[in-house]
Amino acid sequence: DYRVPQLLHAQGVLSYSDELLAKISAGTIIQAGCEEEVELRAWSVQAVERLVGLLREEHGLPHVRSIQVDWILWEEGEEKHTQKLLAPHHRTWTTFY
């Protein structure tokens, strides 16, 4: 997914190295499977899982699922993108998202 890390970065949940931020800003293709791309995916998954844990444990929502949180974040990202409120997202050619 490209929209979730984009939104998480905009909200300060994920931080990018200066080098990665420059690549994303320039629209440079980040190769599928490279360290940066894998880390983007992994940290996005980790962030969603932590949000799920918080919703379950601290907000009394024991039945919330990761796919639901991911979808909500994706929709929020789409809305903010449409409103031109987000910086560019990473670009990767892959069948995984």
C-alpha cells in the first residue's frame, strides 16, 4: 500500500530519512524488495498493529481488526490526497499493492 505510509508520515507516525524523503519527493522509483521499500511496508504494518492494540486495550474495542484500521487509514489518505493535503507517496512497481 502506498497511501497508508503516506498518511502515517504526514501524521508524524512514520519518519523518513532525508535520503528516502528526497527520493519520494522527486518521484524516484523505489525498487520492490529493496531495504527502503521493505521497511516502508514493515513499519506501516507495525504502526497499524500498534493502533489496533491501542484501540483494543485502551479504547475498549476488542473486536477491531487490522484490515479495518488499514482500510480507514487508506480512505483517510485518499480523501486528504484528493484535497491536495499530502506530500507525494513512494513509487514502487509491484503486485503487492
